[in-house]
Amino acid sequence: MYLDRVRKVLKSFDENNKRIYIKELQKIMRLKRKDTVKYKEAEKMLDRFIARKNIVAESLESLLLALDNFSSEGALTVLKGKGATNQISWKDKWCTFIRAYRWPEEIENHFDDKLVVDETIKTFKNTTNFCHHAKKDEFVKNLNLFNQFLQIKLENEKKGGH
């Protein structure tokens, strides 16, 4: 009964939402396996699930996690019998990340201060503006280079430098 609800929702996706969902599924599978997962492989797993063919528990978990990433209602809402049509915006994903991120204990209380929050927001804005590029691949490359730059201080501290 519960899995039928999930199948019904996944089957109802239009081509665009199905493509976006499969990309989310691909990311989840990649993280779980720690290797490359082709789009076609993720699509095949989705099709097998919808067609009621045997799948392993890990695959079911990946399908549900991808549904959580895809829809603002998430997998639990679908299991309870409601739809999953509202795709999560990048802002919602960012908020989810911020809520889930475990800040170092010694700075957690700093975020009670509006100045710290404001400076953190400015840092995010400056980073995205600095790395901005119309092409996604270039934007990701710029973010990667910027993160490598930030890692210099951390690497020096690990080596005993200041």
C-alpha cells in the first residue's frame, strides 16, 4: 500500500519532473556507492520500481531519499498518501543545508548575534557573485577554485603554521 503510493506519485511526473527526479536519484546513488552512476542506470532503477520488479532495499532507500530532495513535501508525505508536486527550490535546499549543517561547537552561539548572521550572509553573497558565470560548468569550476583558496589556511594550520 505505501509503496503503491510512491509508485503512483513517481509515475505521475511529467517528462521534465521525471528528468529532474532521475538526476536527484543519480546524485543519491553516487553518494551511497561512492562511484559514478549513469543517468540511464538511475532511470532503469526508477522504471523497475514503477513496474513492480524486484529491487533491493538500498534502491528503495535511494528512491525515497531522492523524493525528499526533489519535493518540498518529501517521501514521508507521499507514504502517508499525499502528492509530491512542489519541486524544492534552490533556496529551500540551501535552508535545509543550513539547518542540517553542524557548526563547530565553539561558534554555534555566535550565530545568536545579528552581526555574525549578517556577515555570514554577505560571505555567501560575495562568494556567489565572485564565482558567478552563466555556464554551470564554469560556475562550478570557479566555486571549486575559490574553495581550494579557502583551504590554504586550513592546510597551513594543520601543518602547524599560522
